[in-house]
Amino acid sequence: MLLLIPITIFLIGIFGIVLNRKNVLLVIICVELILLAINFTFLIGSFYLDDVLGQIFAIFILVVAAAESSIGLAILITFYRLKGTISINSINKLKG
């Protein structure tokens, strides 16, 4: 029963990416939701198995999520200052 919560959070993140492909900030937020669901699953497994390894993986995922969001937001701020918009349609024009 407790495993339904991370599955629901994971599905919300997946549906958010699929349905909101126009807004970059919502895509980043949905990726963070997916990482949160995976984190929560590791913590539940760590609690049930009485093992510390799940908690260590959760800390690593938190570090990766923080780095991903900070670098992604820095790139978005720089792109917004240059182009004036952060729409995915305008970002696709950056392809070589």
C-alpha cells in the first residue's frame, strides 16, 4: 500500500513530461518529481530491508537532482537573457 505513493508521483512526472513539452520549467520540475519518486522508493526499501544502502543511494540521488536543477536553471537564465524566451520551440532552433 505504501508503494502506491511513489508510483503515483512517478506517473505524474511522466505524464507531465509527455503533456507539457512546450514549457522547459515544467519539464525540469517533472524530472525532479521522477527523481523524488525513485528516492522515496529507495527509502521505503531501505526501511523494509533494514539496510543503509537505500539511504546512501537516496543521498546520491539528491545530490544529482540538485546539480541537475541548478545547471539547468542557469542555462535557462542565460538563454532567456540572450533570446528573451524559454520556449522549447525556440530552443530547438539551436541545433547545428
